[in-house]
Amino acid sequence: METLNTSSEAPILIKIADKLKETQQEVDELVVQFALGKAEAKAKFEEIKKEFKQRVDEFKNTTLANQLAGVSTHLKDKFEDLELQLSLGRVEFREMFEEQKNKIEHALERLALESRKQLPLAAEREYFEHEMEKFKLKLEILRLIFALKKIEIKETFKKNMLNAQKKIKQVADKIKSKAQPEPTKYEYFKKEAALAYKHMKKAIDAL
């Protein structure tokens, strides 16, 4: 059974549960901003790239720095590649956005694969992967905006976001419960977190 490399799973799982809640709230807020015409796609893309690059820097400079002796240059190269893609210039057209998005997503996938290989049980890696998921959800919203120019919040979106909210609360409550052994708690968490992301992705697809 998979367990995290930490003296207690509870603190990191609570942090990740909070990150799930933050993701749901930020996705909801971003969609509302676009639906009301209070956000502009080109500027928002630069904003979320900058925010995510900060998260990448934090993970690399803190967690990764403490494990450099056991980390190959392959992982460091993957970080540098992702940072490079996030630093590309402002997009002006849908085609430019799609090109940047594809390059960023490929760099993300390469980093995720290499970090799982070299840091398989690192709690901080698990946390960072949730930052990745939040960023990818926002990219998907931006893809729709560049394609459709305007989105409408439909009942299907609201229903799926409500389901995600309920699932996240259920996960958080379960994690904070002392009734389960921690390894079981971790296995439960991974499965339920995946369902929460599935609800959010379905909500975005319904726009």
C-alpha cells in the first residue's frame, strides 16, 4: 500500500484538502469573471502563468533543494524547461495561445513523470501536483475563452461545481477524523480527490 514519506500524513493531507477547496473556489471565480466580462483572456493567461511560475520556484527552491544529492540532472532540466515555457511572451491570437498551452502542458507532463520517478513518496511532490491540476483547469477555461470569446454559466456547470464542493468537504472531514489508520486515509484521499477534479472538469466541459 502506498504511503507518504512523512512522520504523519495528516498535516500534508489537510494542506492538500485545503488546496482542493482553493482550486474549486478559484475555478468558480475565474468562470464568473469571464461570464460577466470582468476578465480579459490575454491578460489573465499572463497572470496565471506568473502565479504558477511562483509555485514552481517555491517547490524547486525549498523541497527540491533539500534533496539535491539524490536528484539527477534530468529532474532539474525538467524544471528549467517548464520555467522557460512559462516565461514565453504574451499571446495575441488563439493560435499563439494554443501553441504556448501545448508546450506548457508537455513540459508539465515531463516534469510530473520525472518527479514521480525520483521523488515517489515525497509529500511535497504530492502537494505540488495539486498545484499543477489547478493550473491545468485554468488553462482549459482559457482555451474555451479563446475559442468562444464568451461563456455562459449553465445549470450543468453549477451542478458539477456543487458536487465538487460537496466531495471536497467530505474528503476534508474524513481526513480530519482520527477514526482511520493513516495509510488507509491516504488511499481514500487519492481516490476521492480524483473524483473532485473529475466534477470540476465536467463543469468546465459544460460551459
